[in-house]
Amino acid sequence: MQEFLDLRTLSINNILVSLSFAICLLMYSGHYPQFKGIKTIGYAFVISSSAFLLIGLRNYIPDFISIVVPNVLLVLSMTFIHLGMVSFYQLETYSVHRFHLIMLLIMLFSSLFFTYIDSNTNARIVIISFIVSIQCCYIMRSLLAAHQLNHHKANFTIAMAFLFFATFFALRGFITLAEEPLNDFMHAGIIHSLSIIVYQFIVVITSFGLVWIVSHKIQRVLKDQATHDPLTRVFNRRALEEIINTEHSRSLRNLAPLSVIMLDIDYFKRLNDRYGHSTGDRVLVEVADILIKNTRAYDSIARFGGEEFIVLLPDTPLDQAKLIAEKLRMKIASHDYCFKPGKTIEVTASFGATECNLANENWLQVLERTDSALYRAKETGRNRVIVFNSNNQDAEKFSAG
């Protein structure tokens, strides 16, 4: 047991662990450069492995290199971990830089003092233990702030791990205060051997947490790409079909009305031919933005075709859907589409609307009826709302621009 917990052996093991994870994180950051901070944390582990290399050489190299330098490097390693975290989560960094600079200066001057002026191993251990404990608390605080922004359980899990690390190092500091004076750190008690193992846990848990969060973000990006139109950022047709299944079940379960609006930008091909496809794309983006800003948070908007959009309206009867469609028609028609000085483009849209009778019909039937209403709106002059009831009859030609 004593050989297993030998400080020199543990230091060598820590070097191998830190370097292995450092190399993995640096390679990982090369594959995913969009995730800032991972490389910084990789460098943190290189720094900590250097610190433990120097600790392992204690009594074989000068005290400045084996005592002062590794103590400062360990505090610097925690600094890099924190800077990597705040960079990864895009949090404020000024106070973090200032705080850790103070910690580094305290560690440097106290190590020099208790090595050359008043040689005291216990004092050095107490100071570095409390500094690392405070650093862990600050890292935990940043992780909890990230958890407030992005409620992923990895953030909270790592935060609680750093709370444990902070508690351990504070406990080590208090135990060392009550200990008999140590003549040689390399023959210190079990609590000091465990501190090196805890450093390994910091490396492992930080790396695991980062990979966990990055994997979650990549999965979310891929899901977003699979379900959203890349130009307008509204749902795509594939996502709409999934949403319809969900809303269908909910509507039947709650006996709640469900209405659908389909709209098509008038003369869009003519607009593309006259002003160019880039202008057409900008019109699509602005129309999508109008739809988003003028519908409710629980409504679903999807780009159904080239210039066609569908708005799914849960808990909405047909008469209310008519009012929503008319509001959207007016907003689109009155919007200022001015992409070049002095050149305003006139844009209008035609609308078809219907209410679903999902207990007796499927989504394709609803879609066909909505499309028929839209076709009627275009056929009768465009820039208007046509509403069909569940019998495919004109419920009302609600408005015309």
C-alpha cells in the first residue's frame, strides 16, 4: 500500500495520465476548432504533467525547480482549465484573468518565502491547497453559470465534481495546519498522496465532461441541420411531418382544434428573374422572419417548397386561423423590402387555410384541402386569403389585397 501511494510513483503516473489526456484534447480540438477552449485545457494538462515531473525529481534537482516552479505550474494549470472553460462557454474572461493572476503571484511569493527565507513545507502545502481549493470553487461557479444558460446535466455534474475537489483541498489544508512539521514532502502522509490522485481525477473528469458536452452540441447541430431549412431557419418538410404526428395525437387527446395555413409568395419566379436569386433568397428570409415574429411561440412554421410555407396552429379554430392568415398577409404586403438604396421590391403572398378533422382524415387530405384553398387564392387574384372547411367548400373568401 505504501509503495502504491509513494509520491514519486504517483507523480510518474500523473505525468502519463495528464499527457495522454492532453494529447487527446489537442487532437480533438484540431478536429473541432469551432469549440474554443479545448486546446487551452489540453495545454493545462501539459503544464500539470510538467509540474509533476519536477515534483518527482525533488531532492535530485535544485529547490527552486523542484519546489517553487511546480507549485506555480500547478496553480497555472488550474488557471488554464478555468480559462478554457470560460472560453468554451463564451463567458466573461476579464475577472477570471485578474483573479488567477493574483493567485499565481501569491503562490510565487509564498513559495519563495517558505523555501528560502523561512523553510516550511507545511506552510507551502497549506497555501497551495487553499489556492487550488479557491480556484476549484471559482471553476464550479463558472460551470453553474453555464448550466443556467444551457441546462445540460454534464455542466452540473462537472460543477459538483469541482465542488468535491475544492472540499478535498480545503480539508488537506486544514489537516496540514494541525500536522507535525514535515521535513520532506516526498515522505509525507496519505492525505498528500491522495492529493496527487485527486489531480488525476481533475484531468479525467474535465476531459470526460468536455467530450460529453461537445458530443451533445454536435448532436444538436446535426439534429438542427436535419430539421431546419438552411436558408430561412424555419422547419423543413421532414420536421413538419414529425410535428404533425405529435400535434395530431395531442389534438385528439385534448379534443383541441388544429388549423393549417399554407402561403405562397406571389410571382416569385418573376422576382428571381428580375432581381436575381440572391435577392429572392433575401425575400424568403424576410418573409420567414415575418412569420416567426407574428405567430405564437407554440405555432410551427415550415418551408414546404421553394416559396411555399406552412404555419401549423395548435389550439386554433378555423375562424381564428382566418384572422391570423389575414394578419400575416398584411404584414408581408406592407413590409419594406429595400435591399438597395432607392429600390423597393413589392412582395405579396396568397394564403389558403383550413381546420383539421384529424379523427376522420389523414394529414395528406388536410394538406390537399389547404393546397386547394391556396390555389383558389392565386386563381382569384393573389394577395388574398381563402379558407376551406373540412368538406372542401369555401368557408369564406376572407380578404383581398
